[in-house]
Amino acid sequence: MSNPAVQEETFTLEEILAVARNSHRLILWNDDINTFDHVIYCLMKYLDYTEYQAEQIAWKVHNEGKCAILEGSYTEIEVYRKILKGEGLTVSVE
């Protein structure tokens, strides 16, 4: 017997694709290699963070071990992962 109070939720193809496109995150991990200055520099240069925002991210990574720094399509995230990895940062895609 169905419950009339429960409605089935439906999504359009556009809504599903929008979620799928933006379901990936670039994670910056804490490591013992990179300096705060280098991390801040990379965040500002490649991801257009302000100096203040980049400093806040660097401290979060230092204190919590990781921080999501970008969301987007897998292709977009993968481009930035490769760039930041090339700069020596420890990054992964979730």
C-alpha cells in the first residue's frame, strides 16, 4: 500500500547532468614537503584565490590534514590536479 504523503521525486536530464558535472572535488592534502608560501602562491596563481583566502586554505590543510579547493566536472578538476601536482602539491580528486 502506498503512502499518499510520500511523493516520488523526479529530475530532468539537465538536472542530473548538472549534478554529475559538478560532483567532483579537488582535495589539497597536508604534506611535509611544501611550504606555506608555495601553497599560497599556487592557490593564487592557478585558482585565482586572494592571498587571504589562500592563507586560510593553507592553515586549514595544515590543521585538518586536507581541504577541498575546487569543485567542478571531472575533466576540469583533473586539469587542475595535474597542474598542482606538477608544482609538487599533494592533491587528489574525490
